[in-house]
Amino acid sequence: MMNKKFSLAGVLAVAAALTLSGCSAGANSASPGQEPSAPSTATSSGMAEPGASSMESMIHIQDGKFINPKPLAAGATVTVMNLDTDAQTVISDDSSSFNVKVPAGGMATFAAPKKSGNYPFHSGDGDMRGVLTVTAGAPSVAATMVCADEAKQNVMEILGLPAIPTTTENWDGTTYSCTYPLDVGSFVMTVTESANDADAAALAKQLAGSLDAPPLEGLANLGLPGYQAKDGNVVFAKDNMTLHVDATAFPATVGPHKVTASSFAYEMATTILGCWTAHHG
């Protein structure tokens, strides 16, 4: 648990962040002298958008065979068109991603998995096989703020760095991460986007339990589900997003002001939460 002095400092940091006109997005935004960065998992240019229903975005059943669709965005509506005279079932090989019955000469739909990847599938009798390729749709603007210029500037000032740090980004369809590879050790900020607020809060609680991070109390939790471990892990949930700041690779103290890893993680978490609040109004 942090002391009251630092808790108040964190609250003041949020108040300062709220005076910003807004925080820029991290993805493809660059600081002066830096090239725009891109998530390591890129969106396919041939990807069908969510809700697309073109012929190329359908699974076709014809002449006793599956015809695979073009890659689809995570969560997109997948349409199965059965051109044969027998009813069929389309079942993912993992038995859980999708399972839909398609009448003879008819159509059926299901939601593509939320995570990118290749999903092999088969018919009910196992005679037909195919593969559904799911690509990651773009992360929300709020999620990419962990790599925003404001966040990088904060890191530089807190740690007394000579220049804005470079970062690497990754997006898997549900979780956006920004890694700061620093000389004192790398730290990572991740944002997981859930279907609703309750799921985000539940994920934060589950993650905090795995990290042995007790709940923050009083002013320190900012009125949100918040957790902090002494080793440098801080977790917050706000709306449908779960934020995790991991500074466990840092030494006991960092920067000219000898900030602890735990305090640094909390300070960065409040920066991001302030950006989110300013962004959403």
C-alpha cells in the first residue's frame, strides 16, 4: 500500500492531466524526430470490415466442400451460404469458437472470434474442412494512449531521460501493449478492451489477484477498481478497459528523484486515466 503523501500526489497528477485539451493516440503518432510506429500485428488490407456481407466474406458450401472466405475482422459477422441440397454444420476444431447449423439451400451467421488467428473448422460428419482467418481490428483511440506523446513525455520527466523514449507496440485484437525498453529496465503498459464495464472490472480483480496486488483505498483508488503491488504492478479498470502498468523490471528506485518502481507505475497509471477522462469528457 502507498503512503498518504504519495496517494495525494497521484490524485494531483490526475487533476493536472485533466487540464489537458486531450491526449493524442499512440498508434502511428510520432514525437519530434521520431518515425510513426505501428502495432506489430497489422491490419490486413484485404480484411472485411465488421458486418460486411460480400460474397468474398462468406463461407460457401458447394459440391460437398467448404470455400474459405477472405480474412475477417475480429468480431465480424460471418455468413455461411449452403448451396448444396443437404443441411450442414460448421464447427470450429476447438469446439468452442463457433458451431452453427446451416439448412440446405439456406444461410446462417455467427460472430467471428474476438482474437486474431487461424481457426480450422469442419463439418458435422468431418468430411469437409476449412480455415477461418481472423485479423485484429484497430484498437480504440483510448487504448493507444499508453504510447501517446504525453505518456512518453511523462516517462522522460520522471526518470530524467535525455530524450523522449522510443516504444514498441502490439495489438492482438483485445489487448494493446506499449513497451518502453529503457536502460534501467523495460516497463510495459497494457490495455485490455472488454465487452462491458463489469467484465473489465472482473478482469482487473482477477489480474490483481495473480499479481498479489491488494486493492487501493481512499483517494488513491480515484473512485475506480484499483490495485497496487509493491513490486511495481498497478492495475485499474475504467469503463470497459483494464489498464496494467508493469514496472517490475526496474531497480528498487529510479530517476534523479529516486522514485520506487511501485510509485512510478502508479504515476503512469494516473497519467493514462487522466487522458481517458479528458478524452471521454
